[in-house]
Amino acid sequence: MFFDRIGKKTDEELMQQVQRGDDRALTALYERYGTRLLRYFYRMLWKDRERAQDFLHDLFVKVIENATRFQPERKFSTWLYSIAHNMCKNEYRKHAFRKAHGPAPPDESVENLGYAALQDQQFKNALDSALEKLEEADKHLFTLRYEAELNLEEIAAILECPEGTVKSRLFYLKKKLAGYLGAYHPENAMT
């Protein structure tokens, strides 16, 4: 019964309950955001699954520790991704450059896949390879926009820059990716 009511609450209402010490509200927020944030950390932290899981755990510890700093008039997802973004920036500072890491192996075996699934897997592998070539700032932007599915206003708040800058950076990011993924453009497809 309680979880039916809690499921209908906004993120901001749940966070206000977290501020009052309600663990069930924190669990509900974790259930809403855990998977997306795990993917975010995985992508941003060199595809290190264990590190991504540690960062996800640490993020929700920070949510508890900083609950009183959350302002209900602010969007919760923006606040949450701002914390995640800063955690990644701090990690980059600690490790400066990770050029020694080559691209991660594909998550799935391409054996026994049908033709369409094989093409889809090949595109995913090509996209992963293209993303590895991007600077960290561009990876962040890609992940926030296309994996976390945040809007331009939220991304601007997280990155602490004007929306116009986000639009411009997205435009150039798409051009870079199009260059890397030219073989997958419809004009280049075999007919």
C-alpha cells in the first residue's frame, strides 16, 4: 500500500521525505535512477563495471549526506546528475590520463546472432569505439543527453554553462560522431 503511494510521488517530494529520514523514499529514488546512473558511471569511468557500481553506491551515500542541501524548487534529476558529474571530474583529476586502457571488449558475443542483430551489435561496437576517441567533456555530454536522456536545460545546469553552449557543443559532437560512424550513414549502406 505504501509503495503504491510512494510510486506516485515526484522525485522532489521523495527527496523531501529523504530529508526527514525516510529510507523507503531513498529506496524509491534508487529504483528510479539506479540503472541509468550505473550506465552513466560505466560509460564515464572507462567501462569499469566494478568502479561504476562503487560510484553508484557512493553517489547515494552522498545523497544521504547532502540531503539537507537539496532545494525542493530545483529539479532532483539535475541535482543528482550534478553530483555524479562532479564525482567523475574528481576521478579524472586523480587519474589524469587513462590512455593505457584500450577499448573495452564488447559486452556480448557476436556469435550466433541473426543478421539484423549482428548489424546492430556492429553499430554498437563502432559507437563505443567512436566514443572512446572523444574527449572526456564530449563523453559526458553524449551520456547526459542520449543515455540519461536529460533535456538541454538540465544539462546546462549540470555543466554550469548556458543552454546555447550545450546546443553548440551537441552540434559539434554530432558532427564528430558522424565522421567516425560514416560507414553507417544511410547513403553509404549497401542496397
